[in-house]
Amino acid sequence: MTDSLPTLPTLAILGAGNMTGAVLDGLLASDALTELPVRVTTRSQASADRFDDDRIVATAVETDAEASRNAVRGAGIVLLGVKPHMIADLLDEVGDAIAPGTVVISVAAGITIAAMEAKLAEGVRVVRAMPNTPAAIGIGATGIAAGTAADDEAMGFARAIFEAVGIVAEVDEAQIADVAAVSGSGPAYVFYLIEQMIAAAIRIGMPEDQAHEFVVQTFRGAIGLVHANPDVEPSELRRRVTSPKGTTERAIQVLEAADLGVTFEQAMRSNVRRSEELAAGS
């Protein structure tokens, strides 16, 4: 994260899903937002009612058909947080209310910059972003890619939003699917490993509450060691735990026999293919 953030213009968030909700939580916990309140639109009134913060004005499409159009009018940044299959219809609805010069940021997997620019006025500055949910606690990882009209200021705004909640890298649009496969979906892979380790610990005889506590703490500790030793490869950290002919070595042999490296590669390639399918409209 950066200590010096540019002043962000008024922000409108269309669709407060898991990802944009995480980003909003992180932004509100930072000093990045100066033009308040943030305008948020949701599908249902019940979802809008959950926002109990005077820094947010939330409206629901369910009870106000003009909610999204009203939110984008005069906004300097519009963050698109609806499901990928809903992006086209949303831009058809609000596109003519978004003024040239506005920065439109999408976090939707598989929706190309060209597809969005085709539904917006010339001069709207489009940025594709792929954050992840740890943004909610300030340790997200986000790739951002510039659209045709996205200048240094637009990318600076996008960088400021996501640097307020983690690390950011500018990438070519072609790399966004890779970012999605690695860090965008990555927390789910880690949660799945934690889930499976807890279940295995219970099956070998550890009490459920203890299994949860020890597995979670083990992940925290291992990640902490990686973070605290940036010049040491994870493979070397693993070797330091793995004594020859010891218990860890025996367990690692089982994991290696399962070919987890190939499994992870297959999972990530499948993720990329799905992004490509979304981009093709399937």
C-alpha cells in the first residue's frame, strides 16, 4: 500500500457483491476516500438496508428503477460490481448517463475492455481490474489493465483504490485472466486446503475445535514465515521443516505422489478457460 494517495472523485459502486463489498470495506478503513458519501446500488432493498454508515448512500433497483442511473450521474469513478453476465445489460441501462472523462472500473472476470467501451461514450476511461476478497482486510492483490482512453490519471485513480486495500500491478489485458486464476480465485484454493486439512485432522482423531485452531494457526504461521523471509524460496522453507527420514518427509512424499503441482496447474488453466468462455459470451 502507498502512504500518498491522490484525492479520489465521487465514487459510485453498482452492485455490492463479495468483491466490491470487500474493496468498499477496505476503502472505508483507509484514508483514500475524501469525496463522500459513496453511492452504492443493490438489487434488493433488503441489501441496501444493510448499509448502516453515513459515508454510504445505498439505493435499491428493486424500489427505484433509476437507482443505477442516478448513482452514476456526476460520479468521477464508477465501479462495476455486478455478475459478469449482467455487465452488458447494466451498461445498456446506464451508459448514456456516464459522462466522457468518467473512469469506469470493472472487476468482472471475462468481460473485455472492448466490450465495455462499445457501450460507453467516447472518452469514458475504462479500466479492468481483478482484485481479491482479502482486500476487505487490507491485504488484497489486484491486477489492473488500461482501456483505450485510460490515461495516467485514470490509472492513478484505479491504483489508488486498490493500493488502499493491498498490492497492485499494472498488466496487459491479456494477463487479467492469469491474475484471476492465481490471485482472484486464489483465496478459495487456500480456504479449500484449510477445509481439507481440518477434515483430515478430525478423521485422524483430533477434536474438531482443536483441529480448526491448529490448522488455521499453522497457515497463519507458515504464511508469516514466507512474508518475513522474502529472499528465501518457499521450497527452502519447506526443506528446513523436512528432516531426512523424518515424519514430515514421509507426509511430503504422499503429497508429491498425488502430483499437486500438476493439479494446481490444471485448476488454474481451467480457470483461465472459463474467463475466455465468458469473454466469448458462453
